Amino acid sequence: RRRSPPAVIGGMGFCLFTASLSLLLTTLRLDAGIDCREPRNACGRRIVMLAAPAPAVADSFIAERRGNLALLDEPRMLDAQNFPIAPDDLIAKAKDFIAADYGAEDPGMLADAFSFVGPFIGPLSKQQYIDALGGKFNPADGFPDLIGRQFGFSADPIEPGRVWWVSRPVGTFSRPFFGAEPDGRRIETPPQAMGCVFDAAGKVTRINVGAVIDRTQGNTAGLGGLFGFLWFVGKAPPAPEYRPFKKSWQFELLEKLGPLLTKLQAARR
């Protein structure tokens, strides 16, 4: 049977939030024994990084610098990687991988050390990933005309072997799915960033899916991947990750304190 495709934060608002948080911690001297230099989740637990940070980009590889723009010289950087697979061939391999139902129809495309990493799910091993694709959480069962609408394929000039693209899936809820009866509505998820990494032998070592780019788009309340489908049919599990985004009281407090803390900082200067 056909399988469905497995499904930046930025701007001044985020800058204001981080600046307000930094200033709040400094002003109120809230030292809880947490080293803020380490990446941590909302509970203060240290986040284990799965891959080494991308190497810094030398100034010689910046083609244009203007204001906040630091445009990379992609052709030169890709050439300097000396990766055994050419960028165009990497993109072709990524498309073949998608066409093979993301490796479900040809598990030989997956490296032994393959891992699936989504915004909340994973990492999953190769076998866990294959088992998940064949399980009951397959949106194509309830949305048989589901299409991924992929575009924007590009080879990453910083991370060798990496290909990125964007997906905007649509489909019609015409068959039962996860205990929900079909009603003929058409689903449209937000645009989602997707990517995979190939090793030197052309095997997929990692796939990243479902990272929503603009949560105001589509009709799944900003949810991507399987989560969006479960919410759409009214079968989202009772966990915050499966629900539309809602600001925490801490975030709302920091937003309200932001202007006050900015004035306080200005007064100290």
C-alpha cells in the first residue's frame, strides 16, 4: 500500500524574549545552579546533541555581506567539501528516496546507522523507522489521495551530504483513520522543513521531518507531520506536543516584563 511522507524560529519577538530572559535572570539574580551555556529543555534538563556543531564559515566563503545579509558562496563551498557525491546527484538521490516512500519500499537505501529525528519523535533506529512506516499511524490510510508537494531542493553548503527541501502536504479525509470516520474535509498542513543526510556510499544516515516553518498556514492549527493529521481528525493524544501551540505562563510573563526590563536596562546605562 502507498505510504504517506513522514512529515526558523527567528525575528524580533524571539530576540526580545531571550533578551528579557537574560536581563530578568541578571536583575533578579535567579541562579538555580543551571549552567545556561549548556542547551537545556523547559524542565532544565540538559539536551544531548546528536551531531557535532556545523563548522564555522570562513569569510572567504561569503559572497556578499550587507546589513544582516551574509550570502554564502554556495558553489565554492560545495566544491570545497570534496564530498564524493556531487550536489546535483545528492538531490537526485533525495528525490529517489522520497519516491521510494522514504525508504519503506527499499530499506536498502538506509544505512545501518540510520536515524529518524523529528521535532518530538526520535531518534528512531533503522528498524524502528521501518516498523513505524508500516504501522497503523499511516495518514495515507485515511487520506488516500495525500500528496507531499515537495519543492526547494538544495544541497547544504555547510554540512556535507545534506539535502534540504520543503513539503506542503494536502489530502482528503475519505477513509477511516485512527478510529475517526471520514467526513470529506481536505487537510492542508503548514509548510514543513525536511532533510536527509547521505554518507559517502550514498546511503541515508538521517532524516529530519515535520519542522513547521509557518504555523499560521494550513488548517491543522500549526501542527506538522503525523501530529497535524491526528489533531485534524480529532484524535490527538492528551499530551501538549500533540496540541496546537499555547504560550506558557512563563513566556507570557516575560513578554509583559520585556518593556519594563528594557527601560530598566536603559536607565542603568
